[in-house]
Amino acid sequence: MYFSFAILCTSILHYTPDSNAIEFWTPLTGDDGAYMDQLVKEYNETDPESKVKHVITSDMYTKMYTVMNSGKGIPDLAIIHADRVPNFVKQDLLEPMTQVMESQAEIKMENYLSEAWSVGNIDNVQYTIPLDIHGSAMYYNKDLLAKYGVEHFLDDDVVTFDEILSLEGKLEDGDYVVNDALLSWVILAQLQNLGGDVQVNGNPAVNTPEMKQAIEATKGIADAGLMTPYGEDGYLMFQSGNVLFSTDGTWSSTGHATVDGLDFGVTNIYAFEPNKFTNRSSSHLFAMLKSENRTDEKETGVADFLEFIRENSIEWAKAGQIVASKEVNESPEYKDYLQSFFTSNEKETESLYIYTYEHYPYVAEALDTYILDVVHGEIDIDQGLEEMQKFVTDKVSEGSLNIENAEKE
């Protein structure tokens, strides 16, 4: 009892209720949460009329549906992912950013990366304001490239399947050309390179010729012994100096930078040919869930905070994110960050492909569940495609049923 009472007293001493505070939910449970904490702290130090309270939660989307169903505890502002926008709008969960944009004239399309801004626009209504673009990246070990005499792979900024396969039988034991980090994102990049998609006429389409071709090509790397072994942590193997290329995320630069002696750079995800390459991406977007309790003053406060972020999000670049604010993205200071490579020219920016299909989250979940087994030969490709297709179809049916039941309550 004494311990509990002591905790209670401490909480009371440190609790300063503020009914005017903006409650801000994010799913930023990693290091990026600390960078957002810092941005919120810096904003609050400007002494705004409505300070921001940053709340991080790992199951944020589940909690969102809970508070929306109850009508209680709805946050004033949240960060959601781009692939959530279509379904949220379809379910009438989002408040348009109209008043926010009217409150701050510089919060407008021209001041943000168009790839990030456009994903929040549904039927000419702007439902979100972008924070960033984040997605696939391929890091390379400079020492290993020199060791095997393949620095020329990077001459055109695109490493091809043929270049990777040319190293078959030429590596020392324990070295690999590429790892299987974020492999589902790599497959989706190849799907786009082949002109495929994850939907046909609005229906989820995983078991397609283009998806099969993408998987077969990637499996060919594993079959040649050039991909890190099944079950091994390819990310850590890259950091240990045994892998030429690591296909992880833009944010991973912060982790790689902490490794002593790792001399690395960044380029695009490997592709079939240099003239068509894709980096599967997403975006963190500011959004407001519909709420009868959010006052006009709160929306004005949200606008003030988002304008501060637009001007000051260089802090977010420290998290390895491609900052969406053009003012920051085009600043000299931003060029010091490795991920600035992905907006260094028009072709790079165009390579940042963001999926906005309403059932994309189920497609991503299916790939995450099966793709390692398929590429490493634990499951036959045709069987894997069939199971992934069924997985997504079942999830869509379950989701529709849940929405229907929620509407009846």
C-alpha cells in the first residue's frame, strides 16, 4: 500500500491538468517517438495558447476505433499512415483540414512534397497534413564493394538483379550480397517495376502473374546463395560487415550510424533495369478524428502546431525521415542527412511509391506473414500466392463485417 500511495502522490505532484491542451496520439514507439517528443517540447516552449500533449501507443488504431465507437476520449490530433486514409474517410472518421488550412495560410499543397500531400486528398477534400515520407532504402557497405571490385554497381544509382547474380560463387564464406530485411517492401517495389498492382477493379489482387514474377526473381537471389540465410538477422549481419546491401528503411540510417567502423551509403532498392526503379514508401500524416468536443479554439491550436512543424521539422530529419515540408526539405541543412538522396532529383522523388488502396494494410500483412517462407523456399510459390490471396480476401470480409456490426451498435 505504501508503494502505491507514494506513486499516487508523485503523480499528483507532477500532474498539471490543462483542459486547453491538445491531446496528440502517435504510433511512434521507436526512436522516432523521442524526436517527436523533442519537437513537441520545442513547440510548447514557445508558450502557445494550447500546449500539445504527446501520447505514444503501440495499438493506436485499435484504440482509435474504441474511442470513436464510445464517443469519449477522442484525441484532438493524431498521426496516421497513408494507407489508412481511404478507409478512415470511407467510414467517416476524419475531420477535413479545411479550418486548419484557413487558420494558417502557409499550410497548403505548394509547401509540401506532392507525393505526401496528395495521399490525404480524397474527392478534392484535404483530410491530412503530411509530416514525412518514409520507405524502402538500400544501404551499401563501401568496404565490401571495394573488396569485390563492384563499386561500378552504383554508377547509375540502381543495382540490378543481373549485377547481384554476377557475384554468384565469388564471395568469401560468410559474406552475402543482400539481406532479406523488409523483404515484403522489396517485393512490392518489384511489383511496381513490373507494372503490377495490389488490386484489380477495387478487389485485392495478390495472386497475379506480376507478383509471381517479382517473387521468382527475388527467390533467384536466395537460391544462388547470395541472400542472407533464412532465420538469420540480415540487418545485424550488414552492421557486422558481412553483407554488401541492406534493404531496410530510410529511418535505419540512424541505427547504422552508431556502428563503429561501418562505412556505408544509401541508394535505391535493386531493380530489373536502371530506367525503372521503385522505393516502396508510406507517409506519416497529421489527422483529426471526428469529435463533437473539439472546439474551434482547439482547431486553431492544431493549426498553430502544424505550422510550427512545417517550419521546424529539421528535428524530424534526425529520425531518418524524408521531411515533407519543402521549406525544410530544400534547405542546405537537410542535405546533410542521408535520406535527402531520395528527393535529390525528380526521378528519385518519383520513385517514392505510396500505396493508397483501401485494403492495402491487409495486403501488407499477408506479405509480411508469408514472404520470407516463400522466397527462402519453405513454401512453394504457387501455394504461397494462393494462401496470401485467401488471407487478404478473408481479412476484407472480416473488416466489412466489423464495420457493419459497428454501424448497428
